[in-house]
Amino acid sequence: MLIQLAIENYRSIKDPIILSLLASKDPLHKLYLRNSASLSILPTSLIIGTNGAGKSNVFKAVKYLQSILQRGIEEIKVYPHFSSKVSEPTRIDLQFTLDNKRFVYGVDLVKNEVKNEFLYVYEGEKETILYLKENNAYKYDASLKTVFSDAINKMGKEKLLLPLLCDYTDHPLIRKVYEFLTKNIIVIMSEADDEATIYQQALSDFKQLGVEEEVNSYLNDIDIGIKAFINKDNDIYVSYNYGEININEESRGVQKLFTLLVIINKVLKEGKVLLFDEFEKHMHQAFIKYFINLFNDPLINPNNAQLLFSAHNTTLLDLRVFRRDQIWLMDKDLKSMSTVCYSLYEIEDVLDNENIELGYLLGKYGATYEFKHGGVVKNEEE
């Protein structure tokens, strides 16, 4: 499970921001909590805030890390905050659990160079450095001794160690960490290209993976007139009481619903982590709340799949759906032009039964706008 994501000096994010899925002492919805590596972890989190605050950059940062793990940093540009010096690195690190152990993996990057890279594992309070690269100095666990020298000889300053070590060792933890970071975390952006790609992937999966019955089972809960999605003659049709329509002739909303059902079914079955930018796009909020509840319900989600998503729809701000520590507010500091991020749990005196949608719209928690005389004024500018 994903525990924490930390990002520094990446696009709009200058100073470090930390998004944590570690449960706080919030008393709400304790049944949501999952235990992994003796930690209480949240299955869902929502990011909401102003336009241009940097919400999408959280998801881009993870996708960026995945791309350099898979393809090599020489193919990837570095995207630091505009005010940063060339020598200031971009840092991305993730904490997560595998096999009831806690891992921390991170990188510090400048243009065409890996300055630092580290992988730690924790069993209880015991910390083990699997490997650590700081500039050109290395530390590594004894279990990696036989392969580390070969790997180092093959790498240049622009290479990441983790994928290289996978080529030289069958060390189970190294390979599992790589698989988790590159395959177990699914990142979906809001751009049209990403939407088209995941729609085509959903069509392919529906045809080839034999998930028709599983996907259609969700329609029993979503009474919108669709009887089933049908795989027929290598095409997919939407079945209604009055007939069938090829899904490619359907509305974006129906196509998005189909795509989400296929993706979420897979994520729930395999216990993956789904990071989704603008999750509610083209969808009614009732559907989105339904999908959130699938992840929050431990009976429906026994494999501890997770959903971290951004949205603009303020009706999702509901303490009947979320705990306070599941809601993250994102804004931009207008002096430094840098993203700031904080949890609703960090704000004092938010009551258990509070109407947080109204509180947010009134500017009580920040990360929103006020409208005056037809113009838009950021609430902290008063």
C-alpha cells in the first residue's frame, strides 16, 4: 500500500509537499482503515483546490518517476520550479508497504544526472539500507554485494540503480519494489491523450481478460438503464431494454463509466494503487461517490487497493464519505508561485458533523476563491 508521497522542486512545487495516506487520530470512519506493516493506512484520498494550484503536478511527478525507471533518465528532461537554480535537484520519494514491510524509495535528480538514490526497508523499528547513492558514494546491504559492483560498472551518472539492479539480481525485494513502483501504481492524467489511451486499454481488457460478468455486476448497483456491456463479434455493445448500441457511438459519459468499471475492477482485484487526475470529469458525482465507497468498504476491497484522486466537484467534500485526513487542500502561494498542500485534519475545529462543502466555499479552509464585483480574488489577498 502507498503510505506517503513527497515531492520537491518539480514544476509548480518548489518547497517539499507531503501527501500522506497514514491514518491520523481522526475518529471518523474507523472501518475504512487498513493494517499493513503494523500501520493504519487510508484506502482513499481526495485532492481539491484552486485552478493552477498544482494538483495535476502531483500525478505527473509519479508518472515522471515511472518513466525514468522504465526508460532511463537520459530520455527525460528535468522540470524544476522556475525559480530554482540549475544545481537544485528535483526530489521524489515514496513510502509504501510490501510483504508486511515498509519501504522508502527516492531520487534526487538534476539534468541528466542522478545525484542521490536510496532504498530503505523497515521491519518494525529496524531500518536496513538496501542501497544508498549519495553523489558518487555508495552503501549497500550485504545481500547485494555480489551484484553491486557489476551494476555500478555498467551505470553512468545518468542511470538509476533500481532498474539496473533488477537486470543483475533476482533479489526478491529489489524486484518487488521495482514492480510496485512501475506496475502496481497506475497513474491516469486528465489529458485527452491519456483518456483515449485508457479507453482503448479498457476495450482491449474487456475483450481479452474475460471480465464481462465482473464488470456487469457493478451495474446492479448503478441503476441507469444500462443492462450490460456485451462483447460480441469483437466489438463492445451497450445493452438497453430497447436494444444495443456500439459503445463507440455512445456519449463520453457512458464511455467513461465503462472505462472506470473495467479499471476499478482490475485495481480492486489486484490490490493496486490508482492515482487519477480529475477523476470526476464527465461523470455525475453520484457515480464518483459510489466508486469511492468501493475502495473505502473493506468487504468490497479486501485486497487493500487504493484511490488517490483530484477533483473540482465540491459536493465530494462530505464527512459522511471521507475522514478529515483523507481530504487534501492544494493552493498556490502567490509570493513564491509555489504549490502548498495541507490536510483538512490539520485545520482546527472542523466538527465531525460539519458541512465542509459550505465551509470550503466560504473560504474557511483556504485553497479557494472569493468573487467580488464580478472578478475573482484569492481569499488570502484580502
